[in-house]
Amino acid sequence: MLATQIHGSPTDALPLLIAHGLFGSARNWGVIAKRLSDARQAIAVDMRNHGASPWTTSHRYPDLAQDLAEVIDAHGGRADVLGHSMGGKAAMALALTRPDRVRRLVVADIAPVAYGHSQTPLIEAMRSLDLSAIDRRGTADAALARRIDEPGVRAFLLQSLDLKASPPEWRLNLDTLQAEMAHIVGWPDDLSGRFDGPTLFLSGAASDYVRPDYRDRIKALFPAARFAKLPGAGHWLHAEKPRDFEAAVRAFLDA
């Protein structure tokens, strides 16, 4: 079972299950989950091979969908589901294969398509750190800066570095994530099914992850899909525009 962070108590509304993106964790969603839990219980998960969840040799979307289904089954059997990036693909796979588990679906800045980029360079950057020589976050940040220019990316990755361990260790299964990268950035085209429930594809206006030419593909799998963009936000829309993101999700779930 995936590790979870639960915010709020059960209410008459269905719980909201939140699935993070690659290299993330439930912790990244703590503020938004806590705010949304005023009306419903919010359950943020650590995806497999991330955070406190089990490490496995497989990291493919049918597996991730099954993980999410198990969490939903443990919390009443049906939920609203929100997923970002990799977590958005897992949420889509869940809705397509187990539509009875999902009432409303929010897909944050990702589409059911294969992408051409790879995140392997970030894994190689994390592997390059001599963790035995790391004693504080600033030291780790300086070491990562030799390979990663963007301070925001370094700060995000370092949220998964456990400095309390001796020596420090990554709370990420880098071996599996690297081995399965083609599947993570890809999409299982043999995934059958259709989700007819209300679905919101919420994207950053400055992001190109959900392009107009993907809409036919999205509509074939999610006929009730609606599309919205957050001005001034990129791929990390929930971190860049948290209040706008929260308002859009809340309005959709409460509609």
C-alpha cells in the first residue's frame, strides 16, 4: 500500500486523492491538500518508488493505477482524483481501467501521449552526489549546481534527500526510475477503456505539455473533458499559482 498523508476528516463529499509527479512526494502537495480538506478529506500519496512508499522494479502506468485503486478501496471505494504530470497519467490510467472508482478527474498539465523528453539527466545529477560528504542542504545544492542550473529544480529534487539518514540518502528509487524512464514519459497505447465522467485538463498557459493537437486523443478517451489554462503558470502550475490552481480545482469538484 502506498504511503499517504491524510488531511481532514471524512465528510458527506467523496475524498480527494492526489497523485504527485516524477521525483515528487505527498509532502509537495501539503498546503493545497490542507486547504482543499475544508470540504472533503484530502489524501495525498507517495507514488511507488518515491517517498515512504514501497520500492519496486516496475514503474508502469497500469501498476500505478492499481496502487491508486488500492488507496481508494481503503477509503470507501470511490473518490475524486487529481494527478499532476506522472501522477496525472497514473490518474488517467486509473479512470480508464477502473471508472467505477472515480467520480471526477483533474489532470494537471499532462496528456495521454508519449513525450520525447527524458528526465534521466536529473537522475544522473542526483547520482553524481557523494552523499557521504553531504552534511547539509546547502552543500548538496552546491554540488547539484554543477549539473543543474535552475535553483527551483534543485530545490524540488532536494526535498527528496533525507539528510537525517547516515549517510544521507535519496527517498527515490533512482535505479527503477532510470530503467523505466521510457515508460514514465511514454503512454501505454494498449490501455483500453473510456472514462465518461467529468474531467478537467488544467494546464499552465506557459506550458506546452497539453497541445491543441492532443485534444482529439483526449476526447476519444475522456468524452466529457473540459480544458482550462492558468495564466502565468508553466508545468508546475500548482506551485507557481497555488491559489489560482486551488480555486479552479475547487470550482470543478463542487460543480
